Amino acid sequence: MLRTRIATAVVLLLFVLAALWLGRPAFLALAALMFGAALWEWLRLAGLPGRGAPAVALVLVGFLVLLDRVGVTPGETGLML
């Protein structure tokens, strides 16, 4: 069990380092993917039925990516994201 967790941490660390090296778009894509997966799992644990969990996760991740693409940052507009 511990060996599996360590291997997973090493692989994820390599992905994060590669995304940081490739620049902001790659890091944003990786962060959105990880946030979406975590949100999907949390919504499933919270009991959201059927296809609701992936749909909500996809919409929220898409909204956050859209905010980044149009240049909205939390400090500029008073948004607390």
C-alpha cells in the first residue's frame, strides 16, 4: 500500500514538474484536470446521482478555464476564487 502511494506521488510530481517547465497553458490544463477529477470524486461521495457528478465537474472546470482565458484574476475584480 505504501509503495503504491509513493509511486503515485512520484508520477504526479513528474507531471507537475513537466507542466511547470512547459509553461502556463500546460500547468493550467494539468490543474484543471486534477481539480475536475477531485471534484468529480467528491460529488460522487456526496451522493450526486447518475451523470450529475461529471457534468457539474466539467461545467465548473470549464468556467474556471474561461475566467483564466479572459484574464480575470481574483485580486482585480473582488472575486474570491
